[in-house]
Amino acid sequence: MTALVVVLVVLLAAAALTLLSSRVLREYQRGVVFRLGRLRPLAGPGLVFLLPMVDRLIRVDLRTVTLTIPPQEVITRDNVPARVNAVAYFRVVDPARAITEVEAYPVATSQIAQTTLRSVLGRADLDTLLSERDELNDSLRRIIDEQTEPWGIKVTTVEIKDVEIPEAMQRAMARGAEAERERRAKIISAEGEFQASQKLLEASQVLSRNPAAMQLRYQQTLVELGGEKSTIVFPLPLDLIAPFLTSTRPHPQDSSETPN
């Protein structure tokens, strides 16, 4: 009876020890194992057995992490204050280095992203900050990735989310944009008048060479005027007006001097 109790106690102790020394890592997790303080090969995914009181396991997530960069106060190169916030996406590509090379790699990556954001945007003009975000995003991603690469961190994307500028600057930019729109509208209107005058000149030259075309144009104008209810049109043939038009023109002999 005593032997049976001892066997049961041993089995229960072995089961409890096995339960305490086993870990289950998911597909997107890896385990960094330290045995008596020394780094061991990566463990996982799946069931991992550890030596009790000897091994220590740290779980590392390999999925992409969304890092929200807090709003940063920036003064652009043309001395305009702005408040900028951004978002960065990174993931761990080397779990061993992420644990052994830096303490709390998410916090370290966030601090690097904040300082890089202030440094890069401080060298850009306000117009560049507002209109060339793709180039700035690529520059931010490249610089942050170079600094986090020794930690086993890969920065995949950095995006500037919002840029806040003072209200006075916003009003000045709005006035400038309105003036630019008015300038473009005036240029377009002037170009339209110029093209219309060219077409009218060409039409007048064609009509002057062909009297029948002038007659057709005259009849079309009468039809257009007759379509209005408040307008009364009296057709008058051009043949009746032609003698009066020719009589008003000066004759060549009238302009010549009378001989003495």
C-alpha cells in the first residue's frame, strides 16, 4: 500500500513538473530560451519543453505591429510651426537580437520614430510637407529602418497622418489659393476671347468672299431673332440695302484733286 502511494505521488509530481515545464507557442510566435543565462536556439512554434528552474522562455510576436507616433511639434525650414502625427508599421525579423540587443524594443522603436520625425520634417518646407508626403514617408521609413536594423526590427511603412498649422497660416493659404484660382480664371477667359476673335475674323473673311453665304447668315439671324416672343422681325432683302451701302462709299474721283 505504501509503495502504491509513493508511485502515485511520483506520477503526480512528474505530471505537474511536465505541465510546468511545457509551453505552447502559436504559429506567429517564437520563443527565446535562456538556459542558466545563456542563449539557446529559438523554440517554436508548437509544444516546447523546458528544464524546470533552469530554462527561461520569452515569447516574441512576429506579426506586424502598428505603432502610433504621438503628435510632434515641428518647426519647418521656412519657420512655420506645425503639429504632425504619424503611424509606423514594423515587425520582428530576428527575435534573438530583438531581446538581447535592446531593452523593450517597442518603446525603443517608438522613441526612434519620434526623434526621426522631428528631424526630417524640420528640414522640409511647409509646401513640401503638405504636397510631397510620399517622398517624406519613404525618407522616414528608410532612416528609421536603418537605426532599428541592428535590433532585428524591420520597419515596413511610415505614414504621416495629419499636419496641423496655425489658423492665421491657414487663412493666408486660403487667400493665396483663391487668388491663384482667380488668376487662372482670368487667363482662361482671355484665351477664350482671343480664340473667339480669331474665329470671327476667319468667318468674316469667308463671308466677304461669298455674297450667298452672307445672305444665308442674314436669314439664320432672322430665324434666331424670330424665336423670341418679345421680338418682332421685319425681313428686309439685302438687295434693297446694297445700293445705299455702295452710295455711301467715296468714289475714287471724289478723293482726287480738281485740276486748275
